[in-house]
Amino acid sequence: MKKIILAISIVSFLVFLAGCNNKSAENHDNNSSSDTNTSENKENETNTSENRDTKNKKQSDNKGQEKKNNDSNESHQTTDKNKSYLNNFSTEKIEYARVWYQLISTKNDLKGIRNVYVTKIPKGSKVNPQAQNSAVYKEDVVKLEAPMKAGGSVTYSSNGDGSINVYNSIPYKWESPQNSDYSQMDKITRKAIEDNVETIYINPHDNKTVAKLANKVKYNK
């Protein structure tokens, strides 16, 4: 009898152990499955975030490139337009028009002036051509003048760097010997080219306006 009870106890114990092992295995499988799912979810979230960031960056880059292209096109069109206004004029005429605009047109609003006349005066020429005792220019100069005295004039030399030397004391026209005392003309003309000479930088100005003035530039014979 004791042997039968002992055998039954051993069998029961073995059955109990087997049940415990199965339960432990199931818990382990469940935990492993849960960990796997959690890892997969995190990976999916990471991939989604990365894809979203990549998409946003591409959109931002595309917008930036589009804006850059638009700005470049606008700048190119503006530059071409500005250049086109002056394409048909020589460098000299453009300079004369800019000088006239800055020194004369901005002071005298004389829209009725049809032409601006240019006289090139070589170095060594008399300051007052009518006076035998006149001083002479020490450099090549240019004289720009309107058809009438009221329109004004400007006599200057170019420095080749965008600036000019303006001879402010040179009149629109020298008076004739009959109307002026020429005995002091040597002193007067020398003072005219030595004193009151101003160095001025000529601004580019609006090319369309410069082109209109360049059309009016004529050379004196």
C-alpha cells in the first residue's frame, strides 16, 4: 500500500513540474513576442520620422532652389534690360551723357534741349582761343554745352576711373576783346585752370535716362 501511495505521489509531482515548465515556456514566448513587436514598432516610428524629415528637407531644398532660380532670372533679365539701353552707344557718348545728366540736368530741368554739343580740346590748347596771351590746358579736356547759354556747359578731364576733374571757372563762352579787358587774360585763364578745379565721381545713373541723353550728344566740327 505504501508503495502505491509513493508511486502516485511521484507521478503527481512529475505532472506538476511538467505543468510549471509549460507555463514558464509560454510566458517566455509571450515576452519575446512582445519585445519583438515593441522593437518593430519603434523601428517603424523611426523610419516614418526619417521619411518625413527627408520629405520636408527635399521640399525645403526645392523651394530654396526655385527661389534662387527666380531671383537669378529676374536679376539676369534686369541686367540684360539695362545693358540693352546702351548697346548702341560708344563709351564716349555714355560718359558724356552721364556727366551732363549729373552736373547739368539735375540742376537745370531743360527738357526742351534737343542736343548736347561736345568739343574735344587737346592738351596745349588755349583756354581762351580768342586771346593771344591765354594760358593753355595742361591735359586733354572735353567741353559739353547746350545750344544756348541758359542751358549751361561743363569743361572737364577724365581720370579713367569713373571720376572727372571739373574746371568750374571756365565760362560758357569767353567774351570778345571788344567787351572785355584782355590785358589780364594770361592771369585770368591761368587761374581758371588752376583754381576751383573739382574732382567728382560720376554715378552710373539709370541707363534708360542716360540713353535718352546719349541720343542728344553731337560733336562740334
